Amino acid sequence: MDQSIRHPTGPTLVVETEQKSIRRSRRFTALGMLLWDLALILASVVFAYWLRYTANWPEPFDRIVSEVATQNQVEFEAFLPIFLPMMLLLAFQFGRRGLYQVSPRLSLLDQIGIIVSSTLTVIAFLIVVVFLYKPFYYSRLIFAFTGATIILLLAVWRVIRTGLQHWQWSRGIGQERVLVVGGSGLGQDVMNGIVSSPGLGYTLAGYLNDRPVVEENGRATRVYRHLGDFDDLEQAIRTSNSQQVILALPFWEQGRLPEFVMICERLGVEYLLAPDFYQLSFDRVDLHQLSGVPLLRPKEIRLQGINLTIKRVMDVALVLVLAPVILMIGALVALLVRLDSRGPVIFRQQRVGRGGTIFNCYKFRTMVPDAEARKAELVHHNDADGPLFKMRDDPRITRIGHFLRRSSLDELPQLWNVLRGEMSLIGPRPALPDEVARYEPWHRRRLEVMPGCAGIVQALGRSDMSFDEQVRLDIYYAENWSVSMDIRIMLMVIPAVIGGRGAY
């Protein structure tokens, strides 16, 4: 056997030592999270006991019930044989569900979902066991108080911790260095995603490709640090001090995956695979079997039939419920637009809807009246790729327009489009006809669903994403739609809009 593998020395030993240190640090982080959770769970138990037996809340509704409650009061020590196992059960359930995984990281919503489901399961189990063993001895309310307090405290702690973590990451503190293997196509999209979203906790160390990527599809791309070709993977990991490797190879290089995986495993470096399903359109297939042989079938759009009806009912109901608030805010915005500059308050523009139909999309005006006429002279300042036109410091935007765009208040009139059935609350953003004219064939799949006031792109990155990445997310949404997905996107859009992330 190769002695360099059995007994690594030199730079290889340094890399492995660093990776062991990283793994040890992650274990300590996970242990710290576990101990903190146990402390909060214990605090929840103490608070629930105080609320039920000391504060005597809620108060009994008559004297007889009050006397029974007083007679059945139990000392705190009597609950310890119940709540100490509960703490262990919760810790086990949290760990089994992956709550203490440091990498790969769980989203905030996933963490809260694990906390809620695990707590309800354990509390329900305890209630059944306790009241089968000693009925009428313990207060049922104390279990309800305990469960609710555990969920509240752990969720608030996760929100605070995640906020602090993203604040640090967005300032370059504690980020993990990532090496991307593959520089064009999918590799370029991966690198764009890392660079445009520093709050995810990753920093790009560089990329490997057979040649530096300067131009792709006849247009300039972002230039990143080229660390060599594919044969230089081992050396690049050492010199760049990378903590993770993302293998984003084009499909004609997929045969080298085992070689690269072996190198990462030998050096003890974590790796992620980004299969090149984008070029092969395998992201739009369902897997079937025929006598053990896997077969691929194009995936269908889920937003049709009864699903489309459900979504339409939700849209109309939500708009009508919020109509009084929307009208008051809209009236104030209209007044500000009118006072800020001359021209109409509402801007009307033709957009492409579902199936390629053309409709008039309404927004509060955020630009000077002759903005469309001046667009041609600003094309060379375009900050977006693909058929989109975006400009960070667009001189056509009015004073109030900057605020309206960052807060997305300029899009309130689009709720009229929602009521008219031309748009939905959640969906791909409606495109301009001249943008659609420059679509590649696979881009047109996003036109198979109704456009929306906000979508998964706005929730994840807004204008910071490449156009191809936005289209892929829109297609994913159309093919995997569910009511819960719409609710989740709404919850994710709110902080993105408040922070103005990627909006200009």
C-alpha cells in the first residue's frame, strides 16, 4: 500500500490536521447548542410550574374547582422523574432529526419545524404515559404550558442565533472557504451563488477548470480566481486552505468524479456534488422503474387543474382580506409619488403572462416619465445578465422611487392584476415581451405558470442571481408547487423585502 496514504506527511498532513480541527470545532459547537437547548428546556419546565401552581393561571372558574386544584397541587420535585426523561427524549429526537448538524446547515424554518414536531411528539407521549400510570394526579395544563414554552424559547433562540450568524457571515466573519471544481456553466452558477450570498457563510477560494473562464455564450462572465486545471485538485485544496469542495463538473467530465471524491476523502475535506442536470434537463424528470431498470419521464407542471383552482382561491381571499390596509398604504404612496415628480402616479407596462399572453401590468411610477425612451442610451450600463436589464444606479429613478423599489411598495397595484386573474401573489416575475423574445428554448418553461407579485427568486436572492439561476428556480417552483411552498415563500420574502437584499 502507498505509504504516503497510510502515513501522510508534509502539506497533506497539514490539511488533514486542519480538517480534524474543523470537525472537532463543529462537535464542540453542536455540544454547546445541545447544552443550551437543555438549559432552555429546564427553564421552560420551571416557568410552566410557576405559571400553573404559583401564579395559579388560569384562575379556576368556580370555588369547587379551586378547592380541587389546591388539593391536587404537586411539589416541583414530583415532576423531576417526568421532565428529566423528557429532556433526554427531546435531546435524542432533536439529534436524530439533525438539529445539531453544523454542516450541512439547516435553514431557520427547518430548525423551527424540527423543534415544533419533536416537542409535540414527546409531550403527547408523556401525557399518555403519565395519565395511564397516575390519572388525575398531575395537571394536564402544565404539560401544555411546558410544550408551548419550549417551542417559544427554542424558536426565539434559533432566530437570534441565526440572525447573529448571518450578520457575521455577511461581514466575512467565520465563513468557510469553498473550492469549486468546474468553471463554466453549472460551475459558474455555483460561484455566482456563493459570491452573491455571503450571508450563507461561504467564501469562494477559487475554481479549477481546464482553462480560465473569460467568456461564455459570447458574453462576459464574472471573473474568479483560477487555481489550475482539474489535475491540480489536491494541490489547490492545500494551497487555498479550502474547507469544502463543490464538484460542479460539466457532464462530459462526470467520469472523473470517483477520482475527485477519492482525493477529498483522502484529505478529509468535505465535498458536495452539483450534478449537471441543468444541461441535460434532468432536473425536470420523474424517476420510474421497469423491472428494476430506472426510467426518466419529463416532470409535469403541478400548477394546473385543481391545484390552480386552490391557488386562485387563496390569492383572491388573501387580497380581499388585506384590502383595507392595502388601500390605505396605496393612497399614501400615491400621494408621495404625485408630490415627488411630475407624471402619472400609476405606470402601466405590457408584460408576458401564462402561456405567452400579453397583459397590462400596473405599478406605482418610480422613474421619470420618459424612462422608456432613455433606456437605449443606458443599455451598456446593464448590471444583469441574459435578456434582463438592471442598473444599480439608474439615473431615471426618482427620489421616492429608490425607496419604493427597495421596499417593493411600487408593486402594490399589481394586486389589481391578481384580482383580474392575470397574476398570482406567488410565482415567477412577469417578463417584458422583448426579454421573452431573447429567451433560450428551455427558458420558456417558466411561462407555463401564472406570473406572481413575488417568487422564490425574491425570497432567495432577488436581482443578485444570474438569469439562468432565476429561471431554474422558477421552473422548480412550477414543478413542485404546494400550498406549504407558497406559505414558506411568503415568510421568506418578508425579511428579503425589509432588508432590500438584491433590490435595485
